[in-house]
Amino acid sequence: MLEKNYNAETIAEYVIHKCAQDDCPISNLQLQNILYCIQRYFLDLDIVLFLDDFEAWKFGPVLPDIFYKYFMFGARPIKPIKQIDSISLDKDYEDIINSIIERKRILKPWEIGSDIRRDNGAWSVIY
């Protein structure tokens, strides 16, 4: 697998489309948690998937630009903005990302978040 960096917006749009396409739309909070889980997985492989930095907010890690882009949806499901066929990911990356999305999107945001915000985890140390 070759290391390739994307921007967080591309990965976020991919996640939103995948969830909408699979009839399992997600909220902004779920999106933030899933993006964090995806980045964490790739970092464990010593790959930085995207260069955007998370901030430690009260309810978990947040990519501010992504949060504010979809802020208008509130807690409602996010509707895709771009067409999925315009989002191109490396096939190996896509398989990994799909696996993470499929495991995490069925959880409630606070269920995903409890893993992220666990004591002595990266988020709790920063926050």
C-alpha cells in the first residue's frame, strides 16, 4: 500500500456518500467520530491519511472546517453535497475506510465517542 494523503473534506464527503448510499445516513457528530476513527486506524499503520488537525471539543475530536461545513444539518442526517463518482480514493484505502464506516455508523454517537474519550486516550489527555 502506497502512502497517499487526502484532505479531510474528501474523506468526509466519501463517508457521507457511502452512508447515504447504503441508506444509513449519519449526523455531523457521527461524521466527526468516524473521521477520527479512520485517521486513528491509518496512524496505527504509520500513514497520515489527511493532514487536517483535530481539535479536542467537549463531545470529542472535531475537524472544525468539516464541522462548520455541515453545521446547518444539526443532529439531522447530512445530505451529500458532491457526487460520489467525483471522489476518487485508492482502492486499498477505500476498503479499509469502508470497513471502519460500516462498523462505526451503526453505533450511536455517544457509543463511538465513549471509545474515543476513554480515560488516558489521546482525546482525554488533550482535553
